[in-house]
Amino acid sequence: MKEDTKLCHVGRPREGVRMVNPPVERGSTVMFPDYDTFRERKRPRYYGRHGTDTHDALKEAVAELESAASVTLTSSGLSAVCLAILAFAEPGTDILVTDTTYDPVRSFCEQFLKPRGVSVRYYDPLVGTGIKDLIRRETALIHTESPGSLTFEVQDLPAICEAAGNIPVTVDNTWGGGVFLKPLEFGAAISIQAATKYMGGHSDVFLGTIASRTEKVGQKIFKTAQLLGNATSPDDVYTVLRGLRTLPLRLREHERQGLALARWLEARPEVAKVLHPGLESHPQHALWKRDFSGASGLFSVILERGDEGFVRKFIDSLNLYGLGYSWGGYESLCLPAWPKSCRSATSWDVDGQLLRFHAGLEAIDDLTNDLAQAFDKASVEARP
């Protein structure tokens, strides 16, 4: 079956007279019928913190989506990344982290891991096979993100996974939504998503997913989650499961919208450069085309100007683009960002202001018209 079909059917009730969707099962206390059942080693469930049938339904669906042997759910995308890293990072070990990682992940590495004796080194996301030269005897993990946060560098994941050998590679796969990129098929040990974004799809839920290629890695992740007291709300899980049904359809529309918006912006005189892997002008376009089957609606542009007056007037003149963090919902967003503050292995020396766009599901003509009028107002009222 095609992926669209699978996601419509996986994790749903299959027998008897039933509802289309699985019910939301809430509970903390699990009741056992007798002593022997309570003492069984392989109890299907024994405490609500570890999940209910609602959780199992989503885990089954995500496992199908990511071609995973095991899935762990967490409270957010950030918690999913941090938990996956913690499963392997111990005092005295070394981890390699892409320099374009999500900034809160960098904060976790700097403020939590390093003070507890974990060596953290950041590497150029374009290192490719050169990652082999960075690996040490004590290296326990390589954390990747493709494309990179804010600046959208595409990593050569197959090359990194091959060079890593037995060292687990984790991939933040949120941009591809599990539909356009399949990291576990390249040899990555773990694929992580902020289900808050495209899986949920409506900007109203927090959830993270950790999909493991093998049961052994999955058990290590699950044990770490247990020790940390990880728990997720069945109501949030149900919301994400509902969103997952339409994920491929929505992602294809976000792709169409994003590419149309990116091409329109690329032709504007106010824009110096568009950072979208799906554009032929992107430096790693060939790599993206080889490894990805599509592009989501998230990308960045670099303006010709960097003066705050122009940027302020432009953003404040927008009517259809929200100004806020996160992305992956049906709404369009425009967020100014400053990558220079979160780089250490590479440098970001660009004069123009970076704006990150998320292309929502509004009519594309309305979106481009809104941008045009905002550019006009900013150009007239905020002269350099």
C-alpha cells in the first residue's frame, strides 16, 4: 500500500462494531484481576505513565511512517531530542552535534551536558564523509538535523551514517515530517520529530516522537524515558494521531505553497537570497533531490537590507503572516532570526536580515500580495 493509505488505516480499531478512531483512554492506575497477572514479567501495561491504548495507536502509526522497530513519545520535540541524546551521553563520553542545530538543543548541550562531564563538539553541517576525522574513541553519538535550523543546509546523511560505523546517528526529521525523508533507511539509529509541527498540523498541541531503527536502541530510549519520568497526555496523543491521517496530503500542499512563495521572493529586489533546498539555486539542491522526496513549507530568506527600521516596518505591515515561534500549522508565519548568535564551528557573516517563513495553506495570491504591500510600505517609510 502507498503511504497515504497506510496512515489512514494504521493504529485504528479493526474488529467488531467500532468507531473510526480509537477512543481516548485516560488513566494513571492500572488494575490487575489477580496476583498472578500482577506478577507476570511481560505485562502489557502496569502504570498509566507509560501509556495507554491511545499511545500505542500513535506509536504504531509513527513506526509505520518512519520504518521503525520502536517508538517512544515525549512531551515536546525538544524533550525528544534531549532524551535521545541523554540515552547515550554519559560523563566522559563525547558527542558531535551539527552547528546548525535547533538553538534550545545547543543550550541543553552547553548548560546541562557539559557541566556534567560530557564533551560536546559542534561540526560543520557540510562535513559529509569528513565526519570520520572528527570521531574519537569516546564518541558516543552524532546528532544531525537536515536541513539545518534557520539556514537550511542539507547534510549528507548516508555518508555520515556510513562513516559513523557503530556510533548511533540521531536525525531531527521534523522538516521532512517523516514523509519526505526516511533517515532510518539511510542507517541512522534514531529519527526524531517535533510532532508539535506537521504531525499535529494545527498549532494546538505539544508532542515529540523518537523512532528507533532497532529494538535494542528502542529499549535504551524507553528505559531512559522511564528513568526521567517521561509522560504524555492521551488527549495530546489523540490530537496528533488525528493530524497524522492527513499528513502526506498537507505536506504536499505545504510543499507547493512553499516553493511558489520561495520563487516569488527570489525575484523580488528586496531579497538577496532565498534559502530553500527545493530551489535549484540552493547549494545542496542536488543532495536534497537525492535524499528527499519533497520539501515542506519552511524556508528562509536574506534581505538586501539589515537595518531594523526596514525590518520592523515590513513585519508590522504584514496582515496574513503571524509573528511567532514554531511552525507546521495551517497558518503562514514570518520570523526574524539572527543565526550568528548560535554558531561556533562555522560562521554566519551576512549583512542582510534573515527572515524565516512558513508557508501556510492560504491562497498563494493572497500571500504574495500581502508581502508586496509590506515591502512597498517598508521601502517608502523606512529609507536607509
